[in-house]
Amino acid sequence: MSDKNERVTVKQVNLDEKLALKDFQSTIALALLKFTRNLEDEHVERRLASALLFLTHLSSEITKGFANGDEQIASGLLTDAIIECRRAYPDQNTKHSSIVH
């Protein structure tokens, strides 16, 4: 009985993680749309480039914070992020782990 409860809990955690990630992604996408709406193409491109640079900087700082300067840990975090991304955007051609990180 304990094993069955554990499997149900893991499935619920997986579902909660997927829903939280999709909610986060939707929030970011909506913010980008709001940030670039009603602008001419030239200004949209500038704003999107600026947003991309900010997100890149933010991801770098988060990774550095978790890794405490250890490149091996940072590499592992990047690998975990790629796995989570593939999980969020499933593709029949992409194999991914069912392990929650």
C-alpha cells in the first residue's frame, strides 16, 4: 500500500511541477507581449533583444547562485534545466527522464 501511495504522490508532484512551469511560462510570454505591443517593428525588435539579454543575465545569476562558482554544479544545473524544458515541451523525437529534479 505504501508503494502505491508513493506513486500517486510522485504523479501529483509531476503534475504540480508541470502546471507551475506552464503558469510561469505563460506569465513571461504575456509580459513580453505587453512589453512589445503597439510598437513598430524596429522598436519591437529592440525591446525583445533587451528582454532576451535580461533573461540571459537572470538565468546566469541564478545558476551562479546555486553553483557557488563551481562549474561542475553549474553544468549539472544547466542539464537539469534542459531536461525540465523538454518535459514542459514534450516531443515524440525527444527522450526524457521521468525523474523530478
